[in-house]
Amino acid sequence: MDELMPWSVRPLRTGRSWITGPDPVSLKARWERLVRAGGEEQEQLFRPSRFRTPHAPAAALPGRTTSTGRFARDPGAYPEPVRVQHGPFDEQWLIPDQRLIDAARPELWRVADAHQLFTVEHGCLPGDSGPALSVTALLPDGYAPAGRPGRVRPLYRRPGGAEPNLTPGLCAALGAAGLGGTNGPGTDGGEAVNPESLLAWTLVAARPSPAGCLVPLPRDGALWSAGVELGRELLRLHLRGARGGERPRLPGGRRPYVRSAVPPRPGSVAYDAGSGTLLLDEGRIAPVPTGAWEYRVGGVRMLETWFGRRAAAWAGPERDGLDAMGPAGWPREWTSELLELITVLALLDGLRDRLREITGRIGAARSLGREELRAIGVLPVPAAARRPASVLGGQEEGPEGQFTLL
């Protein structure tokens, strides 16, 4: 991946858990509680670190108009939370105020728009058979349910889908190798080599390694087309209707429904394989395919992880400070999100056989090697391609109201 999409950014580091969560109403209540507090109480609630305290100013995040003065003196108006990708397959909310975030990675915020897609690597764990990476249209925080958070790689280096974050000359080189044209389908009617088709191929072909994701590049045009076709299906499921696509749906009677209402504060989640039912205390959701329940990333079940983050909202005395301020009960929106997540995981599991077949073909086929790419001048990656582009779309307010020049 480091040689295909050379510009990467480390994950966000929030520094304090109370600024993110699955319930936006709770985030606003936490902000208002912090603003009302003062002095030592505010300091304690804030949970200062060496990077952020209530007495340190910070620049506004790109595209945001938050106060840039010291929070203790001028908190400013509440910034409306933004939707973020909290690890694989979990959409949550974040208060977009850089004074509260240890490392917000503003270079990602500058290129996050309606055209952008982000890949996130999941790391390498022994025996893990889950996907090596995921793709999202939301700003990802890089959270990893198990293992070390992976790098975040935007597909484009500039807003508006401009300047692909690909090694210069790579698409042309793959097209010349017989995988398709650079702007349209290849001579065999297969998929063109362009940024989104290469991203689709990567979703299928990437495999984890201790050195980062490895992505074999094929010589076979038919294999390329089959991989890209499957990759586009995976991409559609990862994006959940973003970028103008349709929201995922299981056919006919296979769609999951709420059979018994989810209680106000469910404390556990379990699965009855015999009836295909997800159990949230006395709440019942069915039918839930076994593959959806068993779908794992980094060795961790995604449905259990998703539920755990929400059940923690009322987990009891181990939560203190602003973290203890959560919803009074289970919001209706969470049930809708859970039904969609079950659908996405079931559809992804349904593609496993095709994925195994194509990855088996990839493993048996000859691939383009580094030496060939060096011979035609694609490698080594130019140093400039590893750095963020200079984005001059507008002024950004720095600490204490100063303006920064990018």
C-alpha cells in the first residue's frame, strides 16, 4: 500500500473519550456541562493532557468556524458534531473542536469532501482471516478494535477528487500491461485502470503483513476485471449508500426485523444460532445470518464491538466525569443502525466464496514485481508524493484568531 497510495496519515488521537460517542445529544450535554464548570472542576472534567488543556488555544479545524481562544476563557458556541467512522463498520459522532483533540490531523480535514474516500488498514494479527482494510466516505478516526490502529490513506490528495493519491504513472503502467485503458474500458471490455478501479482491486487483493498491507498487481486482464467487479460490490457495501449509491438491502424475507422491542438499557448481546436471532436482553432481532454474527475484523466480532460501545453509555460506576453523561435509554436511531449493520455484514459474508476464489487465483498467478515497476520509472515513489499537497482553498483561523497560510 505504501508504494501504491504513498501519502498516508496516522489516525486521529482524541486524547479524551468524552468528545466522541454514538449519541450526538449526549455530546452536546457534555459540552454544556464543561462550559458551566469553572476553575479546578473544569480542569478535571476536561481531562488535560500534555497536548491539550483548557488554557491552551488551538487553530480551527479546516472548514470549521470554532473559537480558537483558550477554552477556559472563551469556549465559544457549541460546534455541531460531525459523523466519523469509528473503526470498521461503526459510525459515531465527534465534536469538531481542535482545542479538545490531541491530534486532529487537519491535513485529513482539508481533503474530506463529497468526492473523497479513505482507506484504513487494520493491522496484522496472527490467524486473523478478516479483511486487511476498509473504505469509508466519512472522516475515519482510525480506531482499531484489536491491535494497533492502521494508517489512513485518502484516495485523493486535493478536494474535489483532484490529484489521485497514487504513485505517479501507476495507472498508465498497469494499462500498458494489458489491464485496460486509463480512461475507459480495456480492449476486452474489462475495467479501466483509474483511481476507483484500483481502490476496488485493493479491497479484494490486499492482505496483511507485519510491514503493512501487501497488494499484488496482476498481469492477467481477465483476473483484473473479475477482481475489480467484486471490489466494486465490496466498496458499495462499505460506503452504505454514500456517493449516490443505494443503501444495502437483503432480498425478500431475509431482511432482519425487530421481533421483540429492545429494552431501554440492554446489558448484553448474544446470538441464538438455532433460530438465527440476535438477543439484546429480552429484545429480539431476526433473522440474523450466522455469518453476520461471526463477521470479525482483527479477530473481534463486529456486532459485539458495536453493541459494546453503546452499552457502555450506562455501564455504571466505572464511568465518571463527562463520560458518564449518556442517553437515558436506547435511542430508536440505534435500532435502525443495528439493522443496517446486520444487513451489511450479512451481504459481505455472502461474498466470501467469490472472494476466496479470486484471491486463490491471485495467489496462483504471476504478478507485476517491483523490479519491473522500477524499470519503467514508476518506482521508487517520488518524495513529494508522500507529503500532503499544498491546499490553498481558503484561509484557516489559527490560535487566538490568527490566520494561517497553507
